[in-house]
Amino acid sequence: MADLAAKFPLAHPDFHPFLGFFPGFDITVHPAEGIRPFTAAFPPPPMPDPAVASVESIEIPGKAGQAPLRLLVVRPVGTKKVPVVLGIHGGGFLMGAPEMDIALYGHFAAAGFAVVSPDYRLAPEHPYPAAYDDCELAYNYIVSDEGQKAHNIDGTRVAAWGSSAGSALATGLAIRLNQKSAGKALKVVLMDSSVADQRIIYPSQAPNHPNAIYHSVWTAKNSEAMYSYTFGNVDVKSLPIEASPLLSTNDADFKGLAPHVVTSCELDSLADMGSIYADRLKGAGVDVAYRMFKGGPHAYLTLVPTSALAVESMAYYEAALVKYLA
């Protein structure tokens, strides 16, 4: 452990074992043959205490011609109607499932919030905009009479939380709903390990960045491969704003957008993106809070949910939900 502390001096001690032994994600091979079976072998996170939260998996009709969409529903035990969080997992649009963030969702349930998390379609089998469409489908279910009655949730008090690619989906959904004149359909968007740009232009993404030794969880090369799988040969500059919000130079693209709580991990190749996006939104008149979590690598809340910094992050997001959904 002393050797790991010396090798990773900027990391919170809870992450030394993880950083020391995690080989990184290899996405040079097809995700179905590489990262998906690799991550499927991870030990499953503990389920919430059944005395505190119920957990169920349901299916709703998919888009026309598509398979049903699975939703993981985590709800506080009891009969009271509760506000709800649309929880969106990360995984570079290529891997993952709602259960990977069950520790956070159990925390939210213990605090009095339900969570509905879509098992959205993954690239490259389902490239953009499939994941965005599925998240919108899940949101529509949450606010529908059917969804509200089935789970005793309040469709007028809805937040979105997402990590990494999930954060891109969360803010992208908010932009999409806003463009459809839904106004502040979401009460708040919580972005963890924030992603708001598909370009690779930020200093923290450089392979010679001083913190590059900590970037094994997600590198700029991973971002390049992810783009190819998810967006194909589409020129990044021609992407819709929902898919790469920092492309926008027009404040009108963000007018009326839901409040955002944007966070970054200090030791993340994407670290610069969160603060720049927060400043961009704030400059466009959006209600924004920003925080950099010191000592944390990319997506630590998902990958090491029992760490002290993850617990602190959960409390931070919970406070934001209380503020905006109370």
C-alpha cells in the first residue's frame, strides 16, 4: 500500500488499490467481446436494504419497431407519493446497466426519492440517437399517468442524474425537452464525471498531462474509439447540440434550461470539461452549481461506491435533490 500511495499521491487513499490493479478499459475490440464481459465479471454491488427500498425490473414498450425498454425502479418503502430521479448509468455508450449504480439509488431511496433507470440501448449495435431516445422514453413513462400510478411517484418533481456518458445523456435530454418547448420539465440535472463535448480538445485529455497516470479508467483514446462506435463517420462539428452541448456558441440553445449541478473528478481525463460546461451554462443564464471532487478518478462513484469520497458525493447529490425537488 505504501508503494501505491507513492505512485498515486494525488488520489484519495481509498482509490490506491483500484488504481494500482485496474488494467483500464480496452475498447480496441468490439464491446461485445471486450469491455462488456470484462465489466460483467466485476463483483455485483450490494443491494439496498429491503426494509428501506424496494427494487423491481419492469419493461415498457420501446420505440416503434424496437424491443421493450427495461427499467430498474428503486423506491422508498411506504405509501407516500415521492419525487423521482431519472438515473442514467455511464459506460461510454458502449456498456453498463442500471444496476451498476444501485448503491447511489439505494441512498436516494433512503432519502425519500424514487429512481427510475433505463437499460438503454448500447452502441455500436444501436448508435446515436438510440440511447437518447430511450432516456426520453423513460422520462415520458415517469411523467405519464401510468408510471405515476404504478410506482406512486410525482411526475411533477423529476430530476435527472447521470455519470460519464450518463451525464451527457442527462444534460442532452434536458436540452431535447427544452427544444420541444417542455420548459423546465426536469427540475434539476445532476452531472457526475461530466461529459458535455464529443471533441478531444481539452488539456486534461492530453497523454502528457501531469495527471495522466490516473487516467487509466478513461483515456482520450477511449473517447476516440467511443465516438467511432457511437457516432460513426459523422463530423463532430455537425452533431446536434444535445449530443455535444459545448459546440454551441448561441445562448439561445440553453435559454430556459433546467438548473444543473455539474461535477468533475480531479484525476479524470475529462476533468476540464465540467468546469467549462458549468461556465458556459452560467454565461447563458442557467442556474448552475459546480464542484470538483479532489482526489477522485473518473467515475469513482460507480466503480468504488464504498469509498469515503463516493459517500460524500452521494450526500452532495442528495442535498441538491432536497433543494430542487422539495
